[in-house]
Amino acid sequence: MEERTKIKVGNADLDATRIGFKAIKEEWNEYQVADGTIIKLKLVVTDVFKTDDYDQDLNPIYVVKSSNVMSVSSPEHLKKGATKVQVQ
């Protein structure tokens, strides 16, 4: 069942239809920062809307709502309560 709605994009109110979707693949992006911590990030789509508008290549314009998911894995010596190693 289609759900018609108006969505705000910038200063414009667009007519759109909420459409169903399924995740085919959701991968993590992994980054290692200078202190050895590994940060993983993943974008997770929560809603998809097909607008009544089209881009310059005549493709329908979609608006996607999403959330970012983050996971942090730090070396033991950086964790709260870890004993500090003294350099001599």
C-alpha cells in the first residue's frame, strides 16, 4: 500500500511516496586512528521516499532517511581505569 506524503528537502516541500525496501548488503567502513583505536561506521537506511520529481537524466529523485551506527574498539591501555604505563 502506497503512502503519499510531503517531505521537506531544503526549503522545498516535495510530494512523495514512501516505498518499501530491503537491505541487500550493509557493510562496515573501518578506520584505524593514530592511537590504535579501530572505529567502525555503517549507514543504515530507515525510510525511502520516491518523489514526483526527476533529475537532469530523467531518473526519479529519491529521498533516503538513515542513521549512522558506530562501534569503537580501543587498545586496553586507552580504556577508562587502565593503569598507566610509566616511561623511564
